[in-house]
Amino acid sequence: MGILYLVATPIGNLEDMSPRAVRTLREARLIAAEDTRVTRKLLTHFGLHTPLTSYFEQNKLTKLGVILAALAEGDVALVSDAGTPTINDPGYELVKAALFTGHSICPIPGPSAPVAALAASGLPTDSFLYLGYLPRKSSERQALAGQIGNLPCTLIFLESPHRLLAALKDLESSLGDRQIAVARELTKIHEEIWRGTISGAYERFSEVEPRGEFTLVVAGKRKIEKQKWTENKVIIAIKFGLKLGEIPSALAKRVAEESGWSRHDIYRIIASQ
């Protein structure tokens, strides 16, 4: 039984192609490519001559039989035009079909524009939500932003140059003027990562016609932190609670939650009253 390899390819700089990815493409029985013309250039650059077949959005279902038949004979590599296959590119249906028919799936990690942009954004990376391309229509963009606007995690979108300004306007009106990193042409000669507010990004990219592919990394909703009470305010709250007859344990729990003080310190103050 052949293995389906998901091979990440460069998003711009060919030096990002890993030796393992090159070896996998060389040894595969067949390469399923989103655009055979793009992949042929990549193979030529690395001196590879593995047979190609097309696998793109419009033929991804009709090609399943061909690729599964090749997997029955040996290993197959799936590549997209750039980046990691199945991440905003065709591949999910093929992976699902290969698993259903008993084949192993092996990822060959490598370039990914959303991850690269997030890592360099200067925004929190511990929790994030990747949502691919923003909807084409303004009303749909605003509806999506309304659904995710209260999430505290960093948000990642892709956007095309001709919709960039409209998208920034809709994000600002729906999410507020949050921090954003706008990554353009990652790993290419004209790579740019602009950091600032959404309104600032709109001004920056209004200066000249936006060019290239864009990845937008937007800050999540900021948590509103309670201001810690002064000791005098804590003492007044404790005295008032004791006067009302609150049980010390319940009083300590309530005041600790409201004041930002630890329950241990609240107990200490209660004991001194």
C-alpha cells in the first residue's frame, strides 16, 4: 500500500525547499499538483522528473480514482502551488479518501504563509484562529467579524490585493481599531510586514496600489483586567461584611474575587479585625 505524502513547497524563496521534500518528490510514483505548470518549474529547478497529474479545485473529485489507483501501486505526493497542501488548498477530500481505503498519510512540513506571518507579527501566538480568505462581499465580511469579534485569540486571514482596503475598512468597523500585522509577499524579494493599527494599515496601503498576496494577523479581543483594590478599600469591605454578619470564609471568597487580592491575604486581614 502506497503512502500519500503531503509535501510543503516554497511560498516564494526556493531555498525554503527542504532536502526531505526534494527526496520525497523524487521517489514518489506520482505527484498530484494543483497546477502542473507551476510544479513543473519547481521540479525542473531541482532536477526532478517524477510524473505529474493535475489535482485542483474543479477536478478534485473526479481525480480521486486516478490518484487512489496510483496509491495502490506506490507512493504519491500531493503539492499545491505554494505552501502546505490542504491549508486553503485542495487536498482534504483526497486525504479522507486515502484514509478510508487504508493508506497512510505522511506530512512533509515546510512553508506556510499563515504560520510565518503569525510568528513575525509581534502579536500573541499561544492561541490563534486561521480562517483563510475573507468573504468577497462586505456584508459577509462584517457578519463573519461579528461572529468572531469577542474571541481573545489572534485572528489570521488571507486577502487579495484588490480587496485589501475594503477588507481593512470592514474589519475596523466590526472589530474596532485593533493591532494588526499585514504581511505581503512573504519570502519574496519585496517582502513586507507592516505592524500597527487597522486604521493605520488602511492609510499605509492607500498610498499606492496594493500588490502581492496578503496575510492579515489581527489581535484578539483584549481582556478587561480588574484594577486591584487598595488595602484601605479591602479593609472597608471586610468591616462592612463582618458588620452584616457574613461568615468569614464566604466573606474572604467574595472579597478576593472582587478585589484581586488572594484569599490568604483576605483571611489575614479578617483575622486582624
